[in-house]
Amino acid sequence: MAVLADSDTRWKWGALTAHRIAGGDVPDPSAESGIRLDGYLLRGRATPTARQLQEVGVRADFLREVTGVEFLRVMGEEAYDVLVLALVGGGVQAMLHGLKRVWEGRDRRPVVVTGYVGVVYEKLADGLLLRHGADLVLANSRQDAERFRAVYEGVGADASAVTEVALPFLGGAPYTGEHDPYTVVFAAQPSVPETRRDRTYLLERLIGHARRHPEREVLLKLRSRPGEHTTHIEELPYQKLAQKAGELPPNFRLVYGNMGEVLDRTDLLVTVSSTAALEALHRRIPTVVLTDLGIREALGNHHFTGSGCLASWDQLDAGHRPEPDPEWVARQGVCADGSYATAFDTARERIAKLLAQPALPPLTPYYTPATAPGYLPGILARHHLGPDGSPLPGAPAADKEPGPVRQIVRRAARGAYRHGVQRVAPVIRRMGEL
């Protein structure tokens, strides 16, 4: 099996999806997994660091950083049974067209699988149509499967690829009762909320909660360390805001690491709209989705209406404990009822049937030069592909690992990009608001 990913979170989703499809269990990174997993990391602004990959905890037999064109060349030479595209929508669409070109005239090709890392709360139609053309488009819940099929059928596209599964990284021991000390965890998100005012507000309320409850341990769970990027750009890291918050209470800490390990000691998970909420609900950990900044599509917390988890910091400070709605939880693929072991059975069966066919048909994305002539060429060009999926002249496609000079230049370029995102852009934005 092979996975192409463009960020740490998508590598986590793609690699664990591959393992779920193959065997059903979260792999032990220190043990043999029983499958061969080759990993390819798409070169870009969010290419994960070694530390981020280690934190995910999935061992690959082979791991390599590639450009899109280089990956397509490899796919023309290597033989895999299954390929998981764990990319942003535009990346999936570009690879589908490139792979269609690479595999022209072949009887055998891999089964192509794609999907979403977590909650789908924005750009539903756009993201889905960019993923159309894969053999399986995975939906993480019953609700998502219904929405995905409705979008495809509504535009006259084949909806048969939509396959209901669950998030591949759910798991861990069920919550059995309070720890000592009682631990509150706020799961931060890189881009939600977006403004300095809102992020500062949330940090101040979290710190305030720690001061009001000195008997509790209050943790700010961060996705990435300074200088790293994840799936979304983070202009205002909480680490920097915390440095300006003055003296912090002794029971307040910033933590990194695997989310599952943090949940092992969590008594109350608090977030704006992070997928960590679904991880916590799966383990029956009390979970709160904050309403302080409103219930808005831009925040993603509107997805949790009807969940029973919506609450404010004022309520939490007063001791509120949420009670999730079991029907809502069941529709979200959380599988708190113990059905998680069978969540990927349908996907496995569909893949097995496809692999048993003497030949697979060519990939047929909904977007073509005929259906989207003003949209598709730009998406393909960003990955150095022409309208027919073939590499454009001068497209980067190195045949070997870059030399030390190129590696230094690349690191410097990424550092300059991060500086622009986290330092220069906010300043320019504030100047524009004067």
C-alpha cells in the first residue's frame, strides 16, 4: 500500500486509514504491522518535520519527500494494490488527472482511496467534487455519507464511490472516572479562531479557569511547535500569546504529543471545533464545544448543534458537565457503542472486489477540460500539470535526493515563508485596519 500526504494530520489520517483497511487495528510503531506501507510526502509549505511524523506514531517501511510530478513518475514504475491520497482537495484532483494519464492503457492499477481528515464543515461541494474520480471516497460518518451522495447526485456525478467508515484514529481506553488531579484539556486549532482578539480571549479564559480551580490540572494541547506547520496556517501561535500573558498559574501547562496519550489522562476536553472532540466522545470523555465566540460556520462549531456538548466558559467555571446526545453521536461515526471494529468492513469488501477484477476502468474525475475549463487548468498548473494531466515543461521531478546546498536553500525558504505568515502578514493586516 502507498500513501501520499501533504501535512502531518493528513499523513496520520492516510497512514492509519491504510492500516484500518488492511487489518483493522491501530499499529504499534515498534512492531511489525503485517503490511508494507510506503509513504510519500508532497513537498510544500506544510511538509511535516521528523518530530511531527514521530508524534503520529505510524511507522512506514519507506518514506520519501516528493514533488507531485515526481510522485506520478514513481506511480508509473511501482506496483501497489492500494493508493491512499491524503491531500487537500486540489491536490487530490491534480493527482487523479496525473494518474489517469500515467496509467493509460494499463490493465492493472492500484485502487485509489481518498477522503477527509475530520469534520467537514465548509466548502462541502467544492471539496467533494475535487475528490471525485477516486475509486473510494471515504465518509467518516453516516451523516457525511448521506451529504456526500447528495452532492454527487445533485450534479449528476456518480456517487457509488462514497463509502461510510469512521475516523481511523479513534481508539484508546474508555473513560472510567476522574483522575487525580482532575485534568482539563483545551485542544487548540491552528486556524480557528483566526483573530488575535479571539485567540487571546480563549487563552485568558483557559488561564482564568486554572486560577479558579487550583486543584485541577489545566493543559493547553498544541498541534505544532514554533516553526512547524500543520494542515492549516497558524499566524498567531498560542505559545507566543502565552509568553505575553504574564505569570501563569502553576497548574497550567502547554503540552504537545500524541492526542490519544493526552486523552488518557483527560477528564474534560474543551475545544472550539477540533476533531479531538470526536476522539474524546468515542472514549466517553466529557466534551465541551465552546459557544463563547458564537455558533458560526466560520468556527465550525455549528457542526455540533444537537450534540449536547455546546457550552460556555462561564458554565464550565461553574462546574457544568456536558451530556452528549446518543443519537447525534451515533450519526457522527463516533462508535462509542462498540461498533468501531466493523466500521471499515464495507471499505475492505469494496477494495477486495475491485482488486479481484481482471482490470479496473480508467479514473474518471467529474472535472474535465470540458466540464470546468475555467477552473481545472489552474488547479493542475499549481502541481505543474497540463490540462491533460501530463507534466508541464520544466516541472520539477528530481531523480535523487537533493544535495546539501539545495536542502539548506529549501529550509531557508520554508523559514522565510513561516516568518511571512506569522510575523509580517499580521502586521500588514493590522496596518490595513488603521
